[in-house]
Amino acid sequence: MKKCIVTLKSVGPLVQGKHVTVDKLPGESAPDYEQRTWKNRLHIDENGNVILTPQMFKNCLSSAAQFLGMKIPGKGNSQYTKHFVSGIMVTDNLVLPLKSDDVKGMWLFVPSDGKRGGSKRVDKCFPIIESWEGTVTFYILDPVITEDIFLQFLTTAGNFIGVGSFRPACNGSYGRFKIVNSDWIEDTV
């Protein structure tokens, strides 16, 4: 097993859109409910800090592998995709030095069912994080994934896939990032 400890920095704002599971109050209008609950779209830890979840980075990297569709040299038509999907793990949150009260909202007129092109639209507020930076540890379980390939795919993930809501992979522009530093550690157990 290998480990890559990567410092990432945002290239632009990040939007979070976690599913809100707060009940509506009796007689509460939809706009009042949205105003009261929009910060529940943030991912936060037990200390109230805003976090980026391990799944955000794992899924981002897996999507980049699928997007690139690169073949493994010397392996015929075999691609890296399955190796990134099954052979990489991220286990820890990226904890930001932000509390929910530090985050501003971005109001958008979006489809009520959440599906692009929907005919009925409503005002929704999404938490927007203007900038972020932090360290993410990737565990590389598959020996096919080398340091150069990993960093190439992660660079693509930051440029063209992104994390959070309204990211490039979903026809948006938010959630992009770049690699500031990386430390590749071989044969860790």
C-alpha cells in the first residue's frame, strides 16, 4: 500500500448541497423554511466545523479516471478506471477552519425537483465557501497506480471534475482545486 498526502487549494468557490432533512414547522411557508434551513446543506463535524467529506475526494478522483479513460501501457485495452474506483481510499474529512455562521448563502432559482430542465422552479439558498485549503490523505491500494499517474488524475479531477454542488462534472464551475504539495509514501501498512 502507498499513501499520498496532498495539500489542495481551491481555484474558486465551493458550493455545498447536502440533502436537508429538517421538518417544516406548522404553517411555515416554503420561503420561510428555506431561509431557516439553508445552512443544513453544509457538511459539518461534531465540533461544528465545515468539512469536505472523504467521499467528495474519492468520487472526484474516480470520476476523473472514468473521464480520462486512459489505457494502461502494456495491458491492451485495459484502462485505469477500475483501479481508481476499487484501489484508492480516503478515510478522513478535510476540516475547514469555518463554522456554519461564517458561511454565506447564494440564492438561486433552481428546478423544484432538483433535475436540470425541470419546468417548475423555486428559490433555494446554497452555502458557498469562497476559498478553502487543506490536506487530504489518499491510500493507494492498487500497485498499478503510480505516483505520476495518481497526480495526473488528481490534477484532472481538480480542473475538470471538482467537488461539491454545481461542479464542472455537473455542468457547473464551482469546487475546482489545484495541488499545492504532495508527499508520496511507499509501502505503508
